[in-house]
Amino acid sequence: MLSNTCKYAIRAVLYLAVNSEKGQKIGIKQISGDLDIPQPFLGKILQSLAKHKVLSSTKGPNGGFGLGKNPGDILLIDIVNFIDGMDSFKKCVIGVKYCSEQENPCALHFRYAKIREEMRNIFEVETIEQLALDIKEGKQGFFI
């Protein structure tokens, strides 16, 4: 349902929420290496998130990326919207180009509709702050 770009974006924002102290920046080389995401691809993702004020970026030797907002104000749905758009919650699960409820539903369309709606509901309430807290407290595994 989510593109790899969107998955990487969520992982990177969570990484920054877990690993950076208030105002501290982390370099793209470190983020890329720790998350095993190609650096040029990650750079584009992080710049896009900075453009939308989810992250802040600083250039230079002591530069890097940090959170641009309070992690409690960053919802997962925001990241999905900025990276993939809200159509992510409407797209066909098996990739049929013209799958829609009204015109030509695929074989899984109605079975998957409930799951898609549940995911959207979760993404609308889950914050980066809560997920990062769960990771720090060991309730959830790390995301590398």
C-alpha cells in the first residue's frame, strides 16, 4: 500500500525522533548507514520532508537533519500525504490500474477495503512521538 519512498520517510522520521536530542542534527551519512537506505535517495526524501516542515535541515560540517516540529504534532498520515498522497488509501492492493468500487473492482477490492480503512484510521491518530516512545521503552522493536 505504501511506496518504498514513504516507508523510508517514516523510518527516517522515527530514527530522528529516537536518536536526536532537542535541536541536534544528524548527518545524512549516519542516517543512511544506520537505516540501510541509499544516501542519494534518502537525501531527496529528507529534503521533501524539510520542505513540508516535518524536518529541519542545516548545511555545513555540523549540519544534518532534525525534527522540524514537535514529534507529538507529526502524524503518520502527514508523512503519507506529503510523500505518496492520500490516494494511497484508495489504490488497488494488487495494482490493477482501473480498480474502483464503482467501475471495475478487482478480485480483492472489497476484502481489502476494510483493512485499507483501518490503516487510514491508525495513521490518522498515530504520532511519531508515541511510536518513538514505544521504541525507546522497548515495547516495539527498532525499525532498521
